[in-house]
Amino acid sequence: MATIPPLIAVCYVDPYVAAQNWQAQVPSIAKYPVIIIGSRNLTNDIIFKNTIKAANPRIKMLGYILANERTNQNNPAKSIFAAVPTGSPYECNYIDPNTGLTVFPQLGLFRLFDWRWTGFPQVLSNGVDAVLNTYPYDGIFFDNSGVFNIAQPDTVNGTTVALVNGQTPADIRADMQAGYQVAMSLIRSKHPGILMITNGTPNYVDTNGGMVEGHPERQAVELPPFAGQASPGMDVALTLDTGVTPMTDSAITTAFNTARAYGNNVFYAYTRTNYQLVTWPTAFDAIAAAYPPDPPATPPPIRIRIR
């Protein structure tokens, strides 16, 4: 990848929601060298993405995929994830020490996948294939790539969860993380050239990097380059600005510089209020100016032979 401003935008704008006014947001979105965008591909979604690319042909787009559960989102991986059977060993579960009942934890509408299941890497890989086959994305953003404690909690209402085959809940969570690593390596082997960014602890080998979403206290651990990181390195530090008044340009520049201090692999993202609104802070003008675009390639000289 050519040298580009280390700036990235999270763009979950829905072109079917009039209030989000996607047409008015395109000029700001197109200023970014890299964006993460929803992978739904209805007619207006395609028009939206094509309009962005027309405004900035060099832009890199990462399609979105939710990695830890089924989804009700209308995206290409939906049917693949929906086909996964329910229950053990496909979904996380544990015995509640207080009731003796089996609990299948969930974050929202759906139960969490158990990444220890040997079939999971192929399912996630198939989901990625589906996303990449529906639009010419440059890569994939894997949301919820960390193992949540609720997947296998240490305690429930103050009571310790029992060992399972001699394993503590922490042991089981580590095995889930290892299963996810298998999935990342499988996807990389199938798609050696795509960008792969995960969201959640830890950093995974064979990915280009991970996102630290609004937790500056974790940047020192998660943003520096790591062993086995794919090239180009693209770790992301994201500021979600939900204050009553927007951050000043000075504060945004400070946040950018703080994140970049952890390595040249770090890209910075700023979101004001929510991911359905993409802005380009004035502070980014100076940052982008320090990374002028590469000139177009010079064609070889035309040689004419005179007889």
C-alpha cells in the first residue's frame, strides 16, 4: 500500500434512512483513505459505495462482519451464520452454580458462538467469502473479535463456576481465543492480499491489526506492532466523542499524536456522536497535508522505430 494519511472512518450510514442523508456525507467520507462500511448490498447500498469510490477512486473499503453471533442484519453472511446448529458444541454455555441450569449467554438477540467448535473457522471463512463476493472490498473488519467474559464467567452472583473437565472458565476462554486464531489464519491463507482488522482483545496473528474502540487506557498494550502481524500494519485507535460539545481541533490532534506514538502502523479514527455520522474534523486537514498522494505512475516512453 502506498503511503497514505493514517486516518480511517467508521461508516455505518444507512442510505435507506432519509435522516442520515448519505448524499450530504459523501464529501466527508471520500476524504478518508480507508473506511469501514456496512456489508449489506441492496440497491441503494451499492449506489452509496459506488458514489464514494467515484469521489475518491483510491479509497480502501473494509466490509463489516459480526464474528461472534448470528445477526439479524441483512448482510451476505446472515444465512451462513443462521445455518449453524443451536446448542453445544456450537454455542457458548455453562452451568449456573446457583441453579444447576445450563445457560447459553447472549449479548443481544442471539447466543454467542463457541469458537472452540472445530467447524467455526470454516463458517466464519465462508461468511467472509460471501461478503467479498458481493462487492470489491479491499478487506474485512471483524467486529466483536474478543472473548467476552459472559461467554464463560468465573462467577455467577458471587458463586464460582465449577471446573469443566478440569478446566477453569479462564482456560475455556483461552481455548475460545485459540479457536478464533485458527479462523483468522484460515481466512488469511485463502485471501493473502486483503486487509483484516479485528475489534477486541487480543491482537491476532495474520491480521493487519486490531481496533481499540474508545479505550485509551488499552492503547499501550494493543496498538504497538506485534509478532505475526500482516503487512501493512493497521492498528486503529478510535475516539468516540459523545460530549455535549465536540472535541476541539487541538484535543483531536493530541489524541492522534498520542495514538501514533505507539507506532507508524497506527491509524486514527474520530467519530462524533455515532457511526451513522461521518465527519472530517478540521484538524485532519493538517494531518493529511503531511502525507501528499503519490503521483500517478509514469508510463514507459513510447519508442518508435524508423526504418
